[in-house]
Amino acid sequence: MNNTQDLPWDNPRFRNWVSVARACHAVERALGAALQPLDLKPAQLDVLMNLHRHPGMSQHELARRLLVGRSNITMLLPQLESRGLLRREGDEKDRRVLRLTLTEAGEALLQEALKVHTALIEKVMAAFSPSECDLVGEHMRRIVEVLKID
């Protein structure tokens, strides 16, 4: 960048995008702190939530939904499995595929974690009117669409 170009933080789009990124980071940190009493990290909560909503999904499908590499999932799953929160079972049609399901303990922990997560969301979104809340969601969905993320 040379001296004749505008600095990126002078651009409202850049400045506002940094605000979005900082807000996301702040929520992630707050969620991490709030989940500590449950001995759960936000990434682990994402796994539990997805397996609750889509029981029997494969590790590959889970990685794609969470927008992470399969190696990340491969590291997370043994931790959750050793705690008795999920099961990995072979697929009947393709032995290379492992299907993932929550255990009763996983479901119970998820219910507790969802109370924590919901309380944090309510705290953050209470700063907005219902129409502003809808607008925030609409803008975030548009970002996902522009980036073509599932």
C-alpha cells in the first residue's frame, strides 16, 4: 500500500466489518467462559448441537457443517466420546464411514449448555428491537450467501 492510497480503516465497509469480527470474537469468548462450569468448549457445543439436530451424520458431514477440516473433527470426537457424550458407529453400507450419535449423557449436557447459550444470546440481542434483531439476522445470512457457505 503506498501513501497515496486510502488506509483501509478509513473505509466504512472495512471499519464495519472489523466491528462484526470483533463482536463475533467477543461472543465466542463470552460463550467459552460461560460454558466452563460444564467443562465444555464452544467447538464441542457445536458438535453436540449438530448431532442433536442431525443424528447419524458422518464425520465428513459434520466437518462440512462446522466449516472445519476433518482433522479438527478427528481431534474433537475422541474427547467427547471418552466422556460418554457421543458414539461413533460404522455405517452398514460403507465400512469406511462412521456415523455419529449423542448418548443420553450427551443429550443431557447439551440441554444444560443450551440454557447457557440461549441466555447469552438473549443478553446480546436484548440490545436490539425485534425488527433490528431480524435485520441483524438478515445481514448475517446475506454474508453467508455471498461467501456461499452451507
